[in-house]
Amino acid sequence: MEAADRHCWVCFALESEDRTAEWVSPCRCSGSTKWIHQSCLQRWLDEKQKGSSTGSVNCPQCGTEYHIVFPKLGPLVYFLQQVDRVLSKISPFAAAGIVVGTVYWSAVTYGAVTVMQVVGHKKGLDVMERADPLFLLMGLPTIPVMLVLGKMIRWEDYVLRMWHKYSSKLQALNALLLGIGRPLPHMPLESYPQSDHLSVSRTLCGALVFPSIANLVGRVMFRGVNSSLQRTILGGIAFIAIKGSLKVYYKQQQYNIQNNRRILNYHTVQEEDTLVTIDNDDSGNEDNVT
């Protein structure tokens, strides 16, 4: 290789390999990193800037900032460039507004459907037609919000705390329900398990499905009630009471099972393993004798 040959530090090509290539020395580097193909430097800049024409780029060896000169833009291209920059800046806010608007109108639609489901289709439409539009736009979205907030109230935990507080008087009943034949030792309130972890998806789904469940339970259990609103309210109360009672019972039995677990002594486990091994050997010997 001749001393005058230039060497591109990007593609490692020599000047003698392509006499028509355009070379540039854009920084203070010397030696093998002084020269680079103009086309290779352009590709390297595109990778560093990731498609953006703004921002400074420095040499990775000596740290010199590259002086980049762009050709003069025409009026139309300049206008389109400014429009593109404005759209890039406002697009996140526009997207956020669209998402908020979608959630809001979804809540309005859900509230309207819930009203018709609770009071009846015809009566619900009549009520909403007579109501003030501003009141509907403000009131209907609060229906799913109130349902979600109501779902987050863990009244079963308060019942369990009261149960645990007076559990000394209910030990016999707990032992009878679990079938262990003996009362459980009284434990302090700090040792009882805490409430379940709040699941966002489970809370949201349960809250939004609740009006449908309340309406269904009301139709099944309170057929004699003529008012659809009263029937749905009674169905919702019955569903909450039944579900809460089962949940309280389930949590209490879970605690009882955990409280009655036992950890065996190591020697006891070792002795049981030895007895099992001896029994197996005896049975095998009997088979051989037979």
C-alpha cells in the first residue's frame, strides 16, 4: 500500500480501489482515521441522527463537531418542513385528546345503556329525552365512575375484622365448620391475613358487569316486583349480600386452614421414613418366601 493512499475508516476501502469516490477529512483526526468517503460519512450521520436533520454530531475519535451544510430550500419545501415540525409537536397532545374523548363518550354511552337497563328501555329513553342535555353529559359519565369506586370498597374486610375481633366467642362454630373437632387458638388481630391485592382488571370488569348481574338477579328472585328500578336495586343488594357472605366464609376458612397447619420435627419425619422402608422390605421378603 502506498503512503499516499487514503483509507476509509467506515468501509475500510482504499483510494486506489475507487478513484471516482469523493473523500473528506471532517475533523482533527490524523493517520488512518483522517479520511472517510463522503457517502460513508452521510450514511454514518443518518444512523447517528436516526432520520432527523437536527442536532449536532461529533467525531467518535477526537470529538470534533462536524460542520454540516444543507442546500438552500425552496419556499414550498420550507413551508412543508415547518408544517411537518408543527404536526410532530402537536400530535402527542392530539392523540391524548382523542383518547380522553373516546373514554368520555364510551362512559356516556355506558351510562345511557345502564339507565335503560335499570329503569326499563322505554322509560329510560323517556327520562333521558326529558332531561337537560348538559345534565346528561355531566351525569351519565359518572355512572361507571361510581360503579368502579363502589367496587373498590371492601366491606367484606370490615366484616372479617369484626369476626376476628370476637372470634373467641366463635371458636366452637369455626371448629364445627372446619370439622377439626377442637377449637382454634385465639390469635391477635395483627396475625390475621390482610385483604387481597386489588386487581385493576378484575375491579373494572366486576364494576361494569354489576348492573347486568343486578338486573338478572332481580328478575329471578323478585319477579313479583313490578317496578324495574326496584327489582334491579333489590337484585343488586341480594347479589352483594350473597357474594359478600360467601367471600367472608371462604376467607375465614382459608385462615383456619393456615392456622391449623403443623410442621413436623425432623426426627419424626426420619423415623416415619425408616418405618416405611422396613415395611416395604418385609413385604418383599414375604413374597420371596411364598
